[in-house]
Amino acid sequence: MANNSDLPAEVMGVLPESPIGMIELANKITAFAYSQKVATIEAEAQQLREAVISKQNSIKSLERRVSMLELEVQELAAKNKQGLDEQHRLQAEKVALIDTVKKFNREVAKLESFKKSLLQHLQEDDEQAPTLDRGFAAVDMSSERLVADVLQSASKPGGAMAAGVRANMPPFLSHGGVSSPGYPSSSGRAASPGRFSPSPTQQPQTSPGMAPAGPPDVKIDGKEFFRRARERLSYEQFSFFLQNIKELNAGRQTRDETLQRAADIFGVQHNDLYVLFEGLLSKHISTF
């Protein structure tokens, strides 16, 4: 009973008197305390489980967000790659355009130089032959006399073939590859000096490719021939053709060289004019 003195008097008053009753009460108290502890622990565990579930939901939400961000990153990477490819393509196009512009500038410079040269040449021709500026009306009046002078000069033995004349001859067309003075062909473009290479269709001799369907019409007179040439050739081509005849008439070139230049001026398009011109020269020379 000495141990009972350690308990408060209030507790001792509610305890059963028998020891077995006290043991049973103690067991009940222990079971109650145990059940309370278990309930507390279970409540804490439930809270922890709910916290874990919440964390898991947050993790899943974050994972979905990460997946969306990864997709956005992939799209941005694809767009970036596409942008880089487009930039490279535009850079290549820029380089190509710069090269094209430079090429066009060079072509423009060449054309400007050719224009100045052509204008200077036409101006020199106008200064040497001012009658050309009066139009083509004067050609009909003087064509007969001009052709007659040309044919007479071409028919003179050794007239244009003399050594003294050929020594002072300007560097016109020849079969030896001498440069051309830049007479325009039937296409309207002047032949580049030093680069003329007579093709079979431009030779003064009549070849199968240049031969007309029938015999050349040599019955027309010089006036009719000049009328046809004036109607079908451009102003520059006709002017160069007249200059070609003047060179022959002045003895500065031979008949073959005159025919060669005429073939270059007429071209394939006006081959019938060349045949008529050659026929006029041949017919007139055969009469001497």
C-alpha cells in the first residue's frame, strides 16, 4: 500500500478496491490511450497522404507544362532553323543580285561606250557626207550616177588592186581575218571590230545555202536596186552600204572586199539584195 501514496488522492478515490479491478482499469486506460495515439497517427498519415497526392498532382502539372515548353522549344528551334535557311537563301540571292547588277553595270558601260562610238562615227559620217542628212530623196537622184561610177571603177584593170592604194587601205574586211570597221548586220547590231569571222552564208560567193530559187534578177537598174535597199534596210545599214560603195569608188578597197562588206551588211535576211548587187557589178564589168 506504500505505492498508493504516489498516486493523487482523487485517483485513489476512483480506483477499484480489488487489484484485479485496478488491472482491468489500467488495461482499459492503456487501450484508450493506444487507440487515441493510433487515431492521431492515422490522421497525420492521412494528411501526409493528401499532401503527397497534392504534390503528385503538382508534379504532373509541372510535367505537362514542361512537355508544352519542350514542344514550344522544338517549334522555336524549327522556326529558327527555317529562318537561318531563309537568311542564307536571301544572302545567296543578294550576292547573285549584286553580281547581276555588276554585270548589268558592265554591260551598260559597254553599251554607253558603243553608243558614244556609234554617235561619233555617225557624226563623222555626217561631216564627211552632209547630203545624207537631207533624207533618202537624194538617193533616187544620184543612185544611177553612183552605181555607174562604182562599176566603172571596179572594171578598171588594177584600179583598186594597186599596191600603193592597198598600202593606204583602212583595215576593213578581208579573207585573211583583217578586222571589220563595225558595219551593222541585218539584225541591226554592228559587227565588233577584230572579231568578224565570215560564215558560209556571208561569203560574197554564192553558195547552195545562199543561192536563190531562180537566176538572180539582174534586169533591174541601179535606181530600182537602191529603192529596194532603202525600203528594207535601216538608216544605219543603208548609210554604211553607201559608205561601202564610196570606199570602192574612191579606190580604197577591192571589189571582193566591197562584196564581203555588202554580205556582212545585208546578212542572210536580205540575201536577195546581195545577189542583186553582185549581179549589177558582174553585169557591168562584163560589158567592158
